[in-house]
Amino acid sequence: MHDERPPRRRALLLENIHPGAAASLTEAGFEVETVPGSFDESQLADRIADIDLLGIRSRTQVSEAVLDKSKRLLAVGAFCIGTNQIDLAAATRRGVAVFHAPFSNTRSVVELVIAEIIALTRRLTDKNRDMHAGIWAKSAAGAHEVRSRRLGIVGYGNIGSQLSVLAEGLGMQVSFYDTADRLALGNARRLNSLEELLDWADVVTLHVDGRPDNRGLFGAPEFAAMRNGALFLNLSRGFVVDHGSLRAHIESGHLAGAAVDVFFEEPPGDDEAFVSRLQGLPNVILTPHIGGSTEEAQVDIGQFVANKLVEYVRSGNTALSVNLPNLDLPVRAGAHGLVHIHRNTPGVLASINAIFAEHRINIEGQSLGTRGEIGYVITDIATDYTDDMLARLTHMDATIRLRVL
């Protein structure tokens, strides 16, 4: 399809995204609507038709049914790390770019992990509960320093690797397990299997991504394989862990404590009740998915994702897009930019350039990228385009979307 430029682009930001994002989009010429909560599928489907940019966090689900209702949607910005709440395949089939913030809240998550490891190791949760109940229970029983204790990190990406560095600074011994080939930082050791890590670690912390293969990664066998008195933390994805098994191992005394920030089912809004099988357990810290919820991180995320959305609309740049080929070709002064998203089949670029040649169009700059079944071409042309030329490009068999910048 060919996008006719509307009088003013519209952006919809859900889930209390930092105001800096709205400010950036407004400054770039967008009409911005902000909503503090999330929308369910039917609500979002009703609102999406006249929206050019959609901003969400982790609660809103952007399904194929929602995308079917979109008429003008150019891009979705996930103002968080994960994108598993978006049907990426459906977005790609429609030429909708998806961006996220893979690095902006890394430090915030790592600091929370460090704080929770110290709190659990010193059993501050129990001491705090007793003091609020008027109980003075001064004792060193069950309390330890984190120095020299063994930290096992499952998932050594941006968060896991930075956690590794900070934990070593506290004097912890660090090992990690990751299915991908990762370079160990500092004195961290890479272990060959999850089983080896569980047998070794005093503290196990999960920092895996939201891919379907990680569903149910940690259940009864994994908890049983952990060392007696070990601690468990999950600040990655809720569906990774069997909370029933975790509760059983806390109640039996096999595990000394746990900290959980993500849950299989999370309330859609702050006014909804939270229920978990982990409630009421000793030395267990439960937090409402706040790993990246610091003011610093939210400012950075809002600015980063908003800038990516603006760059994509203005120049077609797809750097760090999670679903389209990554290209960065600035539009030249005095040139018209054309973005052609297509199915990645042989001969498409030749066909595009043949149409330009037929219309005596001189190409000032051009860049092609492919990603799986998708191809993405940005072309700068020095002369005015015609409606016939645009129609020819739009109706090519391989065309998914044509956009004039």
C-alpha cells in the first residue's frame, strides 16, 4: 500500500510512558494522546485505525487482530526491553516497524538484583517484619555476607553481564550459563550446562529473554538441583518459572529465600488486586515488575524509543528495529526519500530500479537490507516523482508497503 501523508501524524502512548516521550513526539510535529493504563485487545482495535505511531510497555498486547484494524500504523514503540507482547510476524507482514529499548534500564535492573541479594542474604525481610510487629530479634542466625558467595547467572546478555561486573566488585564469585556464545567479563566463568551452575551456585538469578523456548525453563527438577540454603531470583519473564515448585522448596526449607519481580499473570492496572502463590512466604521479596522502574531509566527509555520512532518516520532509518532490516541512510538535502518494504524474493531491487529508469529518475543514494523473508530499500531521488511511478512501485507483486518520506 502507498501512504498518503496526512495533515498531521498521530501518536498514541499507553501505560504511563514518561512525559519526555510525548514531548519529543510533539516537538517533531505529532499530535500525541497519552493514556495512563493499558488497553485490552478490543479497546486497542477500536482506537488503532487513525494512529500512525503506537507506544506501549509490557501490559498491552499488540495482536494480529489489532494490526488488522490499523490503517495508518507505521511503527510500534515498546518502551521497555521485551517485545513478546507484540505479534512481530504480523507487524512485519504489514510493514510496521517495531522498536524497543534494549539497554536503557539495564543499570536499574542490576541495582535491584544486587539490593535483593544483600537483603535476602542478611534476611532483612524477616528482620523488617519482626520489627514492625514489635519483635526485637537480634541474631546472626542465617545471615551472611555476600563476599565470597557464589552467584550463578542464567542468561549473560546486557543485564546478566553488567550484574557480573558489579557482583565481582562486592567480592562475589561469578559463573554464568547461556545458550549463546558470550564473552565472560572480569573473572566470571562460563559453565557448560544449567545443571552445573545449579550445583555450584549459592545464589541463582535468571536474566533470560522472552522467547517461547524459555517458557517453563525453571521448574521442579531445577529447584531440586539447587544447593541447600540457596537463594533464587527472577527478574526476567514471569512464564519462565513454576511458582508452585518454588513455593514448595521455600516451605520445605530447601531454599533460604527468593525475590520475584515478574509473574505469569500481572494485573492490568494499579487498581486491580494482585494474587500469587508466593505471597506470605518467609524471606521472599515480591515486587510489581519494577526492575526498570527508576526515574532515570524511564527518562532514558522515553527519549530513546521516541527518537527511534521519529527517525523512522522522517528518514526511514531502522537501526535497532527488532523486525525490519537495520538500515541508516540519511535523506540527502533536495532529494525525495522512498521506502520500499517487500517480500525478499530475487530480482526485486532490479525491478524497482527498472521502474525508476523508465520514468527517467536519477538515483542519488540507495541502500538495501534483508532480514529473513523481508527486504527493505531506502532510495533518494533527485527529481520529482509521479503518481504513475508510485503506483507501479506499489503494485509490484513483492511490495508490502511503499512510503514517501
